[in-house]
Amino acid sequence: MWYSSTLDSALHYYDKALDVLNKTDRTPENEFYRPAILQNNLAGIYSLKGETTKAMDAMKTCIVKLK
């Protein structure tokens, strides 16, 4: 049971990290690289939870940020 709550906590904190990045200076790292890393991690978590559509959306966002 705690495993699922750990994944939920991870989602919560990754979302908070994305919000913080939106408030930082608009450097290439903050605008593209760091959000892509967070989206990649979110895709993995959604995949573990069996939320395939959300995982694919997060991975697509990751790919767009890295182009």
C-alpha cells in the first residue's frame, strides 16, 4: 500500500517542480532541459501506475522539449 502512495507523492512533487520552473529565469536549461527531465520521470511513474495515456502524453511533452 505505501508503494502506491509513494508514487502519488512523487507525482505531486514533480508537478510542484514544474510549477517552480515556470517561475524561474527563462534560460534554455529552465525552459527546455529541466522540464523534459521532469516529464520523462512523470512518464515513468504514470507507466508504473498503469496510466498509459498519461505516460504517453508526458513522454510526448518530453520529446517536444528536447527537440
